Amino acid sequence: MSNADCIVIQGSNMAEAHPVGFQWVMEAKARGAKVIHVDPRFTRTSALADQFVPLRVGTDIAFLGGIINYVLSNELDFREYVVNYTNAATIVSEQYVDLDDLDGLFSGFDPETRTYDPESWQYASQEGEADDRQDHQTQRETASGMQHETHGMSVDGEVQRDETLQHPNCVYQVLKRHFARYTPEMVSSTCGVSEEAFLEVCRAWTDNSKRDRTTALVYSVGWTQHSVGVQYIRTGAILQLLLGNMGRPGGGIMALRGHASIQGSTDIPTLFNLLPGYLPMPNAEDHQSFDQWIDAVRNPGAKGFWSKAGAYATSMLKAWWGEHATAENGYCFDYLPRITGDHGTYRTVLDMIDGKVKGYFLLGQNPAVGSAHGKAQRLGMANLDWLVVRDLFEIESASFWKDAPEIETGEIVTEECRTEVFLMPAASHVEKEGTFTQTHRMLQWREKAVEPPGDCRSELWFFFHLGRMIRERLAGSTDERDRPLLDLTWDYPLLGETQDPDAEAVLAEINGFEVATGRPLSTFTEMADDGSTAGGCWIYTGVMKDGVNQAARRKPGNEQDWVAAEWGWTWPANRRTLYNRASADPEGRPWSERKAYVWWDEEQERWTGHDVPDFEVTKPPTYRPEQGEDGIKGIAGDDPFIMQGDGKGSLFVPQGLIDGPLPAHYEPVESPFRNPIYGQQANPTRKEYPRQDNRMNPSPPEDGHGVFPFVFTTSRLTEHHTAGGMSRYVARLAELQPEMFIEVSPELATERGLENGGWCHVVTARAAVEGRVLVTERLTPLRVEGRTVHQVWLPYHWGTGGLVTGDSANDLFGISLDPNVLIQETKVGTCDVLPGRRPTGRAMVDLVTAYQKRAGVFDDRTVPIVTTGPGAAGDDEGDPTGGGGGAS
């Protein structure tokens, strides 16, 4: 990032939420880079930016779509990069109909299931390849769209291309038509930004995206936590591809992570639908055998490195089940669990309320405060048989049975709560060794600084010994269902009096080794599909190269070059910038000397440069695959995006996304405005849980939306950490931010009679929370469609525990999810704001109930999703319960 010429930060308050990483933004600024911050609220990031652009929460696609339209209509794209390195020239099927022609719906929409049949989205001549792997109803339930995060597209055979970009159905022209309506006037009216400020961003981004200049894009959960969050990120990716910023120094997209190892927890996942290295969890219906599962990942006939999925998966299963995993039994494939539907965290908590879940483990999570719809979280946990909480303190998720807000309202009665809670003391990050995998895929080894006090133990200790004890109890079992546990490789060296497993030995297993010799693997290309290699996570192969812990390297910056390849280790293969083949032109020469990164050396006949090439090192730029060649050999010498099925960056996505092949502006689930761009109001494919305990505020065209006239959003403070379990119990941090507060503009304060330093409470259809009023100009009333919209901001760190207590902002949100990855929309909602403290006891329930009745959401109801087309909800001429638009 320090090599960027322009940095756009959107969906993130980087200076406060990621202060260590923000030093490189300031380094770039000191070198002359322009820093732009686009955010609903003026923050410390804004204060250090060259330009701050306030916008309405939930309108980022409209804003970015306007920049894409500016680029295309003025032909400011990096044309040679776009033609050669993206799918801009690829011809799309004539069956495809854009949502411009269907008022906000793409072709193939089924109003009954609220999903798409993507056959019409395919490339020309490949329409028939929209097979069962693209059953969007199943994919939404299992969040299997997330598999495409690294799998990319599967493109079989050759595609039709027009490299003049003139064919009316080439991706470039489809893109141009799709974004044409996102004019500066539309952006201004929709987002509440001035046209001048918007055009200034357009000029800065395009002026700094050329052969010798690059722009970096930064986002965080301000983008992801939306019902269209995946499409936010897609829009950013389209823009960065059009401007030639991907794979180049000072370019790309930086997805900031909220913890030191959030990246690690998706690489070696804590997600229900993925296995290590982004291998998909098998589906019970479609994957009856190892070969069926692997073929679904590698898609025989497709190009790219996912063709080696068999080697990655076989090695993983060998690492787990060792000598028991053989070719004859499909390497113990039958031991793997199977997905049968939605097993996500929100489905699970609602199942708890319904009595379908008996026990629950919580590690490093505090859903009573940190998850959407806190009341539902607490009611769910109150209906378990047992709950195990491992944490540093007695967090709210361990003490809800005695001090939750629902105790006061009578909705949880301590004496009647049947949940048995086991609070297990955990070791903190300085009391255990291991790796963090942080924001830019870097593994950094941390030593144990001090021994954990008393009975505090690491997660590694906890799960190893839990597994050991279970295996000992099952030792004599002849039951077939116990074989997966009994056959596990569970033999790590134990250290010290506490018998902690050796974390470095675990890392060595994750790295991988030759089964016959034990030699550590140096790179994932050494993995084999015949059982001769074992490795727990293929993308981490190389972190223990030559038996040396590469993640523990700390060579000072003044002793190595600017890429600093000997500080820690970055997956895959220590490549610091993904897809860096794109930093050179199709002939393998740097786009400019100023931005030289990797290039083809004619004399050595290999790729070289400042970084490890993210490409086959001896494949020349002139290489062209034979007709019908697939797999790695199918990737040409000028195809830099080697995980994609065609080697190209995707401007248009014919498969892998449930809500459309292109991004579109949909209003948030809760919005005071009608969608100004399309008839379809919100994401038609979003995942909903319509039930009495998850009422959503109405939005246009529904009646009652005026009951909640204001928009609210949440984010974090530097002084507190997420749900507060690591900060509200620390005296110095508690002193720095001692009380829950709510930020409002001076104009809203006047309108609602709010006094700075006094009390107010915010109300939604789920809850009411109170806090001290902070009247501030950090929040600017915006003009949207000719009327003023007020936005309210809340931090989400408080709960009933710790040295400082307060209401939890996440109680205000309902549960509505992005259809691709099932992440919750917790960055935008509608609300009312009232002066004074909220009611207590049953009066609190009565207040929320009164709002529900006024808004018309008190009773069970059909939630209108489809708001365009014949019979759509709100269409007076149609049948609101059926027809072409339908209601759900």
C-alpha cells in the first residue's frame, strides 16, 4: 500500500479500527499519494484523508457503479490490460437479459423460490453448462457461493471472443449498458453526495490508474455486512480490473480483517461450508463418493490450478487419517461430515429457540453482544441443555441466565433457565504460541510471552485433550460411527507440565510432508493425489519449507529489499501480491519501470522480479495451449488469473453468485427510500427468516415504513475490541471509553429535542437501546431524492458485563443475510430516536410492541421480497400472492 499513488478507503474506518496497517497509508501519503475516504461518518480516517465524501449508508454500489460508468463512457479503462487480462472480450449468451430490461431482475428469476436459473448468464455456446452445480436454491442454503471466492469460474473449452470489444454481447458492451444509468446525477440523488465530490473521486481514481501509476482500494466489514455485501466487493473488483490495478504494486484490493487471525479462520475455516484451503464441504445429496466430490471442485475440462483439487484433498485426508486413508476407501472420504442445508450461525440460533439444538461451544465469540439480534441470541442460549464458553472473563454469553436484559423483562427466568453453562478459562494471545494469519495472508509466528495463569489453557490444549479423552472412552467401540474419531492421527508431542501440544508440530502437519520419508513439502505443487503426500491445508504448504518455521522469520527491513520476503511467510508460496503476473504486459515486460514487479527474463527463460511469481515460473508469455487442453496446461502465457477457469479476471460472472452476474444497487432490507434505480426494492434473493421473533422494519413500498424514519449504522472504537470481552474488563481501556453513547447531528438533535451529554434511546422492531447523546458534526444530514435523511451512529462494544456496562447496539438489528455467504446485514437499519432513557421491565417490551403495531409488523405476515413485475408486492393491478412477480 505504501507504493500506491492513490488510496480509496470505503467501508472502513482504517485509522481507528486497523491503526497498525494504517501506517502504510500514511507512508503512501508522505510519498505523494492522494487518500480518499468515503463513509457515512467523519472519522479519524477522514481527518487524515485528502478528500472525505459522506454518503448514505447502503448505497456503495450506486457510488462505485457511477465511477464504472465514468470510466467506460470516457474510455478511461486500461485497454491493453482489459483486453488481455479480463473477460471483457468474451461473448455472453444471447439469452441473457439485463435487469435494465426487467426493472431490477436478471433473466432466469423464479419468484417462487426467489432464485435464478443462471443458464442465460453463460458464455455464448456454453448455455447448457449451467448444470446442477449451479442449483441456486441449494447454494443459498449452504452458502456455497463462497466456494467461488477462490475457485473462480469453471470455463470448459474455448470461448468466443471479440478483442475489438465491439460485439454487442461481449462483456465490455454488456457492462457498458448495465452501468449507463449510474450517472453523476443519479449517484448524487441516490447517495446524497454532491456531483462535484463524486467527480473529484472519479478523476483521482482514473488519473492514478495507468501504466506507471496504481490505486489501491481498501474495505472492511462496512462493505461485507450487507444483504448485498458480496456484490459490493464485486463492484470494487470490476473497477480495479478495468483500471488495471490488480496484481500490481500499490494496487489491488485490501480486505481488512477485524482480528489478528480472521484470515486464518477462513483459510483453515471456522465456517460450516468449507474445509481447509477453501475446499468445499461435501453435499449429502450430490457427493456420494470421493471422485464425485473432487470432480465438483475441479470440473474436468476446466483450466487453472483447481484441476489439482484431487491432490489437495487427498493430502488433507491423509493428514487427518494417516494410514487409514487409502485409495480403496476413497482416503476416508466417508468420514467427512456432509452438508444437508443451512447450518449457519443464525439458522442455528433460531433452531435453539425452537428446541432443536442441545449443546453449543463458544470460543472467542460473544453472540449475546456481538451478533445480530442479541435478544434472539440470548433466548436461544437459554433453551439449550448445555453451553461451553471458553473466554478470558465471564462474558455476557456465559452470564445471560442471570443478568441478560431479558431477566428484567421476565422473558428469561433464572430459576427456570435449563441451560447448564460451563465457563472454561482461556489463555490469551500472549499466553500461547502459534501463528496469526493476518490481513494480507501473512503467517506470523508468536512466541508464548508468559505462562497462562491458573487453569487457563489454549484452544489447542482444550481440543487436543478433549479429543484424547473422547477417544479413550471410545477405545473399545465396534460401532462404525466411531471410526472417524478413533482413526484420527492424534499424536502430537506434548510439552511442559500442562502437556500442551507442540504448536510447531501442528504447523508442520498443516504444511505437509512426504508420507514415506517425512520430508516437509516446499510448495503445494509437490502434493500428489496418490496418497504419497499428506498436508492439512494446501495453501499453507511451504510455511515449514526445509523444516524451518518460515512464519517465525523477522529479518529487519533495512537488511532486505522493499518486498521484505523474509518477514513472516505469505500464502501461497510466499507470494506477497496475488496474481502478480498481471504486473507485466502480455509480452512479459513491466508496464513501466516505475511499477516493475515481476517480469519474464529471456536469457534465463523464467519469470523473475521482486516477488515470487504467481505463475508457472518457466511458462513463457508466448505459450499457447493446444486445442482442448485443460488444467494448468490450459492456462496461456498471458493469462495471469491462474485460479480462474479461463485465466482472466471476471468483469462479468456467469456462475458462482446467487444474486446476479453483475452488481446492482438494491436498497438495504430496511430503508426509508424506494429504490431510485430499479423497481425491485431490495436484493430479491436475500436469505430471510420470517418469524415472529425476527420482525423486520417495513420499507417502501410497504405501509408503515415512516414509523422508522431514520437510518442507523454501527462500527467500532479503537479503545474497545469487538464485543468488549477483551477491553471492558481492562481498567485503562474502560476509562478511555466509559459509557455507551449515540452520535447524532445537530440538526437531528434539534428535531428530536436531544441534549449533548443527555440520554436518548433508539428503537427498532426488535429492541430499544439507550446511550448518552453525542451531538456532533461528524454526521451530516444528506439530501436524497429531494428530502433530508438523518443518520445515527452507535458503537457496538457494550453489554452487561465488565467494568463499564451499557446497552448493546446489535440488539437493534434483525436477521437478514447476503445470499452468497450468509453474512448478516448489520451496517444499516432504520430506527426512531427518542429523548430520555428507555423504559425498563415490561414497559420496555410494551414500547417495542407498540412500534411493531404502528409499523404493521406485529402479527405473522408474508414478507414482500419481489417488488417488480406483474403481481409484485405493492402492485395494485396484480395479485399480491402470486403471478409473475410474486410475494414471499
